[in-house]
Amino acid sequence: MNIHLRLHGRLRDKLPAVQKGRVVLVLPEGATAAEVLAAVGLQDEYVLLAINEEHESELSQALQEGDSVEVFLPSAGG
């Protein structure tokens, strides 16, 4: 199945510059958000996810054909 992945901020460096932080991944049916992160080497990063524009998505969430996954670094301030 095709999953549309968009990386934000410095996470974009995980993909070739020409992709500008966007890529379509081909994953097996029933793949999870955790598998998306592993496919681009982000399995060990602390990140925030939005699946189909729903923030606070879970790593264990199963995906469907054409889903979009956006990955953000948490922001800090003070």
C-alpha cells in the first residue's frame, strides 16, 4: 500500500534534499505508523505524529492505502 510521508523541521534531513521532506512509501497492508518511522530510520527518535491530519496519533495505529503521516519534533520553550 502507498503511504504519503512528510517530515518537518530537521527531520527532513533523513530524506534526500530533492524530496523536500516528502516521500511515498510502499508498505505491506496493515503496516503501522511505527513501521513508517522505521522505514526512514526514525524508529529511535522521539517524535509527534499526525495521521490524516489527526494529531496525537499512536505508533501502533494501523494504516490504510493512501493515508498521510506527518512527523514533527516536539517543540520546547521556556
